[in-house]
Amino acid sequence: MARLFGTPLIKALISFLLISAATATGDAPFILAHKKASLTRLKSGVERVSVSIDIYNQGFSTAYDVNVVDDYWPQDVFDVVSGNTSQTWERLDAGALVSHSFELEAKKQGMFYGAPAVITFRIPTKAALQQAYSTPILPLDVLAERPPEKKFEWAKRLLAKYGSQISVVSIVGLFIYLIVTPSKSSAGKASKKKR
């Protein structure tokens, strides 16, 4: 049972409930953070992970010395290629939003389960630093084997993306063709009758 309470998701839930209780009883900051990650395949064997963390202050007062740390990316699996895994802001006013992003490059293939980012902040009425957790990310299948692209796969993607526009243009083009074509054939019949 103690192991269950040590998981990052449970810690995030407990933090959420504790901060909710503090917000309900007083005039305190209420920090919510959403962490997202997406994969981009650059070429065979090279994949980048783009991570972004949005931090909201849904409370009624300012949070000071806001710090986000997301260093749960193992160095034997990922290299940081742009940005940092941590960021600090002097203050986060009530109702405000800040964002932080960085990019990693994967070195090993496999399934990766990321932990929530940790956010610490200070409230002037309390001596101890407050802590909150972001949402965890969905599992990432890093450097996964993907089937080769089939012939005309690009055409299917274009049709899926622009199918309705292509249909409208085709219908308009067919309509114009039908209007123009009968007038040509009736003109041809009229010239035969004159002879």
C-alpha cells in the first residue's frame, strides 16, 4: 500500500486535493499544470520528443518564485537538444498562465512512461515552499517500428485532409462543363440544319 502512495500520479492527486482544500479555506494561489509530449520522426533512427508544460494559477492570489522541474527523462534514453528541463518565474498572478517547453532526442527504442513535472512556489503567508504536480503524459512508443508507407498513401492523406474541398471544386467544375458542353453541341446541330 505504501508503494501505491509513492507513485507520481497518486502524489499529483494528493497535491491537487491538498491545494484544493487550501484554496477552499483561504485566499491562496491554486496551481494547475498540464504536461504534453509529442514525437516527431526526423529520419530513420532519429526521433525528437517535444515537451510543453502549461502552468495556470487558478487561485485568488499571486504565487511567487514559481519553479518547474521536469528532469525525469533518463540520460541514457534521451538527450536535451533545446531548452532546459527546468524554468523559474518571479511571480504568477491570479488567473495567469505561463508555459515552458524543451526538446529531447531519443537514443533508445522502447515504451517510456513519463512522470509529472514538479512545480514549487511560495505563498507570502506560509514559510514552507508549496508543491504541485503536472498531469503525467501518455506513454510514448519511442523509435517504434512503423510499417513502410504504402504506395499512394500520400493521396489518401490528402483526400482525408482536403476531401470536402476537392469534392466542391469537382462538382463546380462538372457543373460548368455541363453548361458549356450542351451549348457547343446545340450550336453544331444548328449549323447542320442550315445546310
